[in-house]
Amino acid sequence: MQKNLKINGERLWQSLMAMAEIGKTPKGGVCRLALTELDREARDLFVRWCEAAGCSVTVDAVGSIFARRAGSDDSLPPVMTGSHLDTQPTGGKYDGAYGVMAGLEVIRTLNDLGIKTKAPIEAVVWTNEEGSRFAPAMTASGVFAGKFTLEQALAIKDADGVSMGAALEAIGYKGKAPAGGRAVGAFFEAHIEQGPILEAEAKTIGVVTGAQGQRWYDAVVTGQDSHAGTTPMPRRRDAMAGAARMIACLEKIAQAHAPHAVATVGMLRVHPNSRNVVPGRVAFSIDMRHPEEKALLAIDAEMQRRFAAIASEQRLELGLERIANTEVVNFNPECVGAVRNAAERLGYKHRDIVSGAGHDACYLSRVAPTGMIFVPCEGGLSHNEIENATAGDLAAGCEVLLHAMLERAGIEA
Ligand SMILES: [Zn+2]
């Protein structure tokens, strides 16, 4: 491969900044929840750009967008890249959008250089990666990879009771192409690290070898609503007091499995949510992760045992529903190697790294040889409006992506 194949870093930056205008927040972030009007605008812009770059665009039944640049042998399975355009409510400009814009920039660069690849190239937008409006996360890549059925995905409802199917129809992105069930030559995803390691070690490229396993639960603790002034302490069935003990206990369990375990309670709903009523019901979310399956199992089992004990001590009922279970992921050694070789060839400082977050690439790895590229982000901060990355690092990641994709797709001589 020629060392001098360069992407246009300035154009990549301009595309990212234009995309960040859609749903921009006063603090410099982006709020573009999945399948909202703003998501539609972002999708429309991506489709316009891809069509202008000569791609044929298809949308599948779960709303994922595939922009295809033909190969010299168009019967070969495509080499794909992509990420997501939806964000968290207080999201940043780079999470997801970077991977999508990097895919577009690869296609534009191939056009500029007049390179014909053997296998076709596809840039993809996966629907509802964040899982903020519709849980679980990474829905569309999960359907593509056979983790969820199409029917399961379309039936997922948001907090207002709107189903994903209805939301897709509403924004005009319920496509006709079947979701998944076709061969993929390789999949690469470029993404900001969303953690502090690359920045701390002054490395430009993270060669992602896999991702940690992840479990999500919905917990509901039920006691009894009663008067805050007249119910003596021993007679109370205070769901909040029980939930508080459980949350503190979960934090201790994660700390006992340091340094790799993480556990988070990020959502809490209190019923009836009144100052002078003992809460009769508290619902909260649980997110736990670890890079080794065995440790994750142990943390999960310990949580279930301790929570059940707290519930019984406080005369509460506990409902624990597992709503997502993402196994530990190991990416394809050849794709990981392609990323590492590219970083090496281009002279970027790099290191191997395990992803702390879930990504669409994790599901894709079930059906395609997969690799990921990380670039640093300021202070390791993500899912935050002040999320930041440098134009130089973003361009470097895109260049590595180009080289890794070309290694897999082959160049027509
Ligand atoms: Zn992301």
C-alpha cells in the first residue's frame, strides 16, 4: 500500500461541524435523539452528501442507511464502515458522527484519487445506537447481526409509548431492504475513545482489540406509600430507603472488582415523588461492565444475592429485569492487524486498547470480520456537551481507516 494515500482532514472537519449544527445545544454539544425530526435532518444531509459522491443509497427495515461505492467485482461482499448519528440528550459533536463522517470521507477520498477497489465500499448509519430514547442500545446493528429480531426492535417503545416502528415511519426511514442476512467482507468503525487512556499516553491511534461485556437491568423496588408524619419507622415499607441501600451496595461490589469493573445507576424514578409521602415504589437502571465474562458473571450473581437480602430485610419486593446482555467481544485478529499495520505505516503512535463502551462494531463482529479505530478525546470526556477532539487526531484516525479498508477491499491495479 502506498504510504502517501491521504484523506482530506479539512473536509472531514467541515462535514463534522456541519453535522453538529443539527441539534446543537447552547453549551456546544448536540441533542439529536434517535428517530426524531433532528435525526431525520441529519440522515437527509448524510444521504445528500453520499449521493453527491456517487453512492447508491439503500435503507433497511430498521432504518439503517447504506451508501455504497461499487467495486470492480461488485459481487464481492462489501467492506463496510460506519457508526451512528443519534446522540445522548446532552451529547457531543463526535460520538458516532465521527465514524459516519470518516466513512464518507473515505469514499470522497477514493473518488478524488480515482481508486477503484475490488470489493464494494459501504458507509453505514446504524439506527438508535445510544439507547437513550429506545433501550436497548445498538438496536439496528443488533438486528443486522441477528442479536434481535426485526419485530423485537420495531416494538421497542420510548418513554411516551411511541414504538420504534412508528417513529421510523414518522420520519420516513422505514426502508424496504431486509435488515441483515447478507455477507459483509469486513467492518471497521472509527470512534473517539470516550476514555482517558490515549490522551494520557500521548498516543494518536487506539488499535481496538475488543470490548468489555455489559449488562443492563431495570430494577423496581416496591413497598407501600404512606404518610411521612404518621408512619412509625418500624412499620414503614420505604422503597427509597431500600433502593438507596442497593445502589450503595452495587458501588461497593464494583469497587471490590477494581480496576476493571464499573457499575452505574444513572436513572431513578420515585413514586409518588412527594416530599411528605414514604415512597412506595422506586425504579432504577443498572449498567455493569467488565472485560472478562467470568468476572461479569460473578458481579451479577453477587448483586442479585445482596439485593434480594436487602429487599427481604426491609420487607420490600424486588423486580430485576435484564434488558440487555452484551458478551465480551474479541475483534478479528486480521482486522485488528490491518488497523495496527496502517497506524504503523502512517507513522502514528498507537497502542492496543479494549473498548469500555459498547459500539455497533461489537454486534457486527458476530457476522463479519471486524476492527475498530480509536482517537483521543479531550479529558476522556464523552456523553457530554463539551466532548472535544482535535482535527489532526480525527484526520489521523480517518487515514488509518482508509488504509485498513483498502487492505481488506483490495485495489484494482
Ligand atoms: Zn458512539
